[in-house]
Amino acid sequence: MSLPQKLDRLLSRAEEIRDQLNTADGAQVGALSKELSDLEPLVEKVQEYRATERGRDEAEAMLGDPELRELAEPEYFALRDRLPVLEREIRLMLLPRDAADQGNAILEIRPAAGGDEAALFAAELFGAYQRYAATQGWRFDVLEYDEGELGGVKGATATVEGRGVFARLKFESGVHRVQRVPATESQGRIHTSTVTVAVMAEAEEVDVQINESDLRIDTYRASGAGGQHVNKTDSAVRITHIPTGTVVAMQEERSQHKNRAKAMKVLRARIYDAQRNRLDTARAADRKSQVGTGDRSERIRTYNFPQGRVTDHRIGLTLHKIDRVMQGEFDEIIGALVAEDEAARLAAEAE
């Protein structure tokens, strides 16, 4: 089906829904209203595209009149150049959408290779994402912060809430490598360490059904940083999902009830993430359209402090402003990854 035919069908469907809403009963109104709400941004873009087409044609007709040519020429070229931009925006809006893209995300960071230096960088990277969330107006709620020695972390988890969070952060999953001279290095040698980042769509109860009978819940006394209460009450919670073997432990809160709620949120996200990954693996077309392999073990980015550079290996992007990136300025990197993904998906759709 050609693009004009697709657009005609879309406009007809929107008009049909408006007519149906006039006679729909209560049960139908919700579903119809949601469908119309989803269509309206695309309908507005199509109307803009067609108005631009008409304006271009009218301006082109005026070019043949010597008296009007000087007036019409700038408008003609402006409208002509605007059309491909609008067409690309429409094609992107027509692509199949990931329902999770507009929702929240759960961010997990763990040190991998490199001991204390990896733990230090994991803490710094976690802080950088927290600052990035603040610049976007997102809510960043720390679920777990398992502090290690020297100011590093053994692991850190947060929910990031806001419109379109998962769409922006999902490409951050993978292995992040850091190259720098540790503060404890007396010979000035550069060390290489790695941390793993996992970004998962936050799952609602309707997305993942978890039966209480499938859970083993253990409580124990919390340990580590967190105040004197940690060793006095069984506030820490470990939940095991027996069918999948997924285990989540949480001890951040003083309240066992709060720790259990946080652990369930992470457990639900991990199970949902595993389900999504199985579907992605099964859909060859979707795999082709991803930036990188999507594998959590894939090395995706290097932070080289001596050279002041950050390199994303999936798209070959290098920025020589590591200090600003570590202050939370991820927009340029994430924007380039999103653009690359969009281009790949458009190319796959055209095949």
C-alpha cells in the first residue's frame, strides 16, 4: 500500500471513530477515545503535510506569472523543502510502536571487572544518570544503593519515571568500559574496568502475572551502610520467583513492607524484560532494526578519562567532553542512538 493510501485510510478511520463516539455506549467510549487519542498526533501531522502540499502547488503555479514570481519563489522553496521532513516524520509515526516506550524504566548498575575501580565508576555513572533524569524533568527514585568501600557501589537500582523514559534510556543497556588512572595507582598506569547497565521497562501487574504460590520470600537482618537499625530487625527481603529462578533482594528501607514492595517492582520488571527479550530474539526483523545486538554482555561504550573522550561503539560516535557527560549530559549520545535506530527501522520497513 502506498503512503497516500495509508494516509487516506488513517484519516477515514479517525473520522469513523468520531462518528461512532456520538452513538457509543459507556463500554465502547473508553476504547474508542483511546484509539482516537493515539491517532490524533498523526492525523494532525498528515493534515499539515497535505496543507503544505497544497501551498507548494499554489506557489508553483504563481512562478509562471512574472509579476508574482518574486513573491512566490521563497514560499515555494520553503514549502518544497519542508515536505520531505514532514514525510519522514509521518513514516516514523507509522512504524510499529513499542508499547513500553512511553512508560517508566528501572535502571540497574553493577560493577563487573575491575574491583574497587569498577565499583567507583558504577557509583559515578549512577550519579550521572540521576543528573540526566533531573535535566529531563523525570523522577529518579533510588530503590537500592548497596555501598561498597572507597565510595563505590556493589549495585544500585532506581526507578525513572516520566513520559517516554524507556524510549530514551533503553539503549543504555550493556557493558560500559572506563579507562583511567585510579587514585590508588602510584605508577600512573591506566586501568580498564567495566560496569554493566540494565534498563528495563517498568511492568504493571497487567503486564506480568505473578502467582504468590510461585514466590519464596525470605527475611533477614540488613547489613552494611544504613544506620544502626540495620542489624536489629529482619527488614531485608529476598524474593525468589521459583519458575524462572529470578532472585531480588532489597534492604534499602527500614520497613520490611516497603522493601518487599520495591523488590516486587524489580522482580516484575526482570520477568517482563526476559519475556520481551525472548520475543525480540524470535522476531528477526526486529533484531535487524536494533542499534547493536541488544545483548547485555555487549561492550557498548568507553569512557577514556586521559583522552577526555566518550565513544559509543555501536554507532562510532566519539565526543571529547567526558566531564560534561559525567555531569549528566547524555542527550547528544542518546539522540544519535535514537536517530540511528529510527533510520534502521525505516530502512527495514522499506525492504
